[in-house]
Amino acid sequence: MPDENRLQRISRESNKAEVHGAWERFVRGEDDVHGVRPEVAISWQRSRDQYHIDPFLTEVPGAPDSQAGYSLDQDVVFAELGFCAAAMANGVADAGGVVTIADAGGRILTSWGDRYTRSVANAGGLAPWFSWSESAVGTNSMGTALVACRAVMIRQTEHWAQAFHDWSCAAVAVRDVVSKEPVAVLNISVWRSELPSTTRQWLERAGVRAQSSLRWRAHDSGAELLAVYTHARGRSRQPLAAVDTAGAVVIADERASVILGVPSNTPALDAVGRWIPQLPALIHAARFATTRARTDNGWTGSTQIFTQLADEPSSVEFRPVFCRGELIGHLISFGAVAGEQFPQAEAGGVLLGQPPRRIVALRAENRMVMLQASEVTVAEADGSGVWLHTDNGRLQAAVSGLDKLEADLAGTGSFLRVHRQYLVNLSRVREVERREKGELVLVMDDPTNTMVPVSRRNVRPVRDALSI
């Protein structure tokens, strides 16, 4: 056993030296990250090229005051994480560590640990009201967890700032089940030692427990939206639907369901089972309405979007729905106009006067399928033909070559040629995998999670387009 422990210690020191060498090269501007884990290398890329963080900074900045103000969901999560952190505090203190909870902006709210470790942590900025977002200090467990979809471990020299190379940290972000935006982050840090291998699993379990409370609250909000919709339906002469704050459909009547491309009169109370409307512009508009209603609880508004049923844009009215003072969603009425008139350009959707771009695909028996650009994740060249990976399977494009399709989609701003054989919808990229020799592979969010290689010459354009 002693020999085995010695070998493990030598292996860790060797890996630490290899990562530190890669860090030194990357700081100098080279892109050689051999031996660095992909999630760390991608975070380094953001720290250096997007956030321009000084790798030799010595002080953690204070958090801006604008991060103050909590919702009920945040309070629920903070309370749950507080119980988890307090339960873990004694074990962490024995290992010379500290447990912290930070908000969605990376601002530490509270910490646990013994007096000595906390004094060291406080000197290093691991204290309340300091900001640990990636945009503030670069790669670190709290900031990187806020942009990741799972628990993150950052070991010593993997930190972007050299001042933190004595710390090993791990964190998990708890995300809102509706918007998928982070609410809080739970972090464990140890000084001049390694975290146990079970740390990630413990953090993920703590995150699941905290998020379960949000799922119940989202279900209750769905039930409240259904009740408000039912009451309004008897008085509405327009197609009517209820959507949550992210634009997912909770319930739609017969006429609205045809416009949205979702089942009619079928409630979806659970956040994970809600219907995604086949109108990307409506999702953008709903999120814009959410932003406006959260700053003005008396706000109503309307805009115009193109639907599949008409050549001219249709008016859509948004009426925010609140429950116990919290915004939970909107009632939307097609053909109605009220409140603030906002253009789709402002909401991030399709510009007025510009119909949605369509892609024509071929199905057996001489049938054509009219696809919206948002329904296509990847276009793949096969000889002179082009195959489309879509939400409804693999279909052959009507165009004769990938170059022609790329030219047709140039105005959408969503498609990028990543390989001579592949054209990718950037808005449908779910994950980016970095392999040992620096190659990138994109994992798409279609039902089969299609994996697309990025050619070496296209790595830089892809990084720039995805801000990684």
C-alpha cells in the first residue's frame, strides 16, 4: 500500500507539472494545451481571449451592488444549500478546507470552515461579497460551474490566475428548471491538498436535492398558469395559450395549438415536459416579455411574428401572470394588440418584413418537406447530395450541394461551415468536446446527439462564433 500511495503521489505531481507547463505556454499566447482537461482548456480560452483576465492578478474583485435582490426561488435554493454546506463543514474543516455558497453572479454569500482555514481563505478572497465569476477571475470552480452543466473540479494549476494555484476546488451550480439559468453555486475548496474523488458525486447529489424544490415550485406555477388560462379562455375570442417565463407552452387551445405546433388542450405542468413551440420568434418574444415584466409588474405588450399559416406577420399580445408577487409566465393571444409595441428585432427574433427562412427537403413518394432553419441541426454532404439532420430524423435536401445550401442560409446568422462536409446550426450546439491533439467535436441537441468534427482550419472561427 505505501508503494501504491507513493506512485499515486508521483503521478499527481507529474500531471500538475504538465498542466503548469501548458498554462505557461497558454499565457504566452500559444494554443498548445496538451495534458489539460477539455473543460479546463475551454475555460482558459474564455479567460484569455474573451474576458482578458490577467493570469497574474493577486486580488479578487468585490462584487457589484447590482447583484443584490433575491427571488423566492433563490431563497429556497440558498436555504437548501445552507443545510448541505453546514452538514459538510466539519468534514471539510478537518481536511483544511472551506465551503462557500455564491449567487448566480459568482458573489460569495457565506462560508464555513475552521478559524485557520477561513483566515487563509479570506486572505485569498474566499469570503462574502467577493466575485468569483469567470469574467472576474478566470477559470475557477465557482465561475466555471456557473457556465457548465455539471459539477466542476479545478485542481491547483488548472486555475487561470496563478495566485490560486495552491487551491483545489469543486463546485456545482443549481439551475432554474424553467429558464435553465443558474440560481446559486455550492463550492468546496482545500488549500495545498487534493479533494477526495467522491467530492463531485457529493456536490451533484446536493445540487439535485436543491433543484427538487424548484421542480415542485415550477409544477405549482404550471398549475396556477393553467387556472388563469382556464378563467381567461371563457372570455377570449382569440387563439389563446399560456407559456412559462422561458416561452415553453403549458396549455394551448385548438386554434393556438395549430399556430404553435403543439398538442391542443393538453396541460404540461412539469417544467421538463412542457411543449416547445415551433416558432423560435415567439420564444424570443416571450423571453423579452419576461425581462420587461420583471422590471415593471404592470407591463403588457405585443409584437408581430411570422407563422406557418400566413404570408403576413400576426399580432401577438403578452399578458404577464404573477403568483404571490413572482412572475410565472404569460397568457398570449394571437390577433390581439395591447400595451407596449415592441419589434421582433428588439426581442432577438425575426425582423419584421423578413419571412422565416425555409429549407426544402425531399421525402419518399415525391413529397417535399418545408423545414424552418431552426429545425435543422446539421447539413452533411454526401457526394453531390446533402442530408439534413432534423428533429424528425434524417432527410435529403432539395439543393444539389452543400455550397449552395450554405449560400442560401448565409443571411440567417446561425449556420457555419465547420468542415468541408458539414454545415452546423450554431444555435443547436449542446456541447463542445476537445480531444487530445486539440481537435474540436460539436455535440448537437438533436434526438441522437449528432457529433460533428471541426476541421483544423475552422477551429478558430468556431471558437469565435461560440465564444469559447
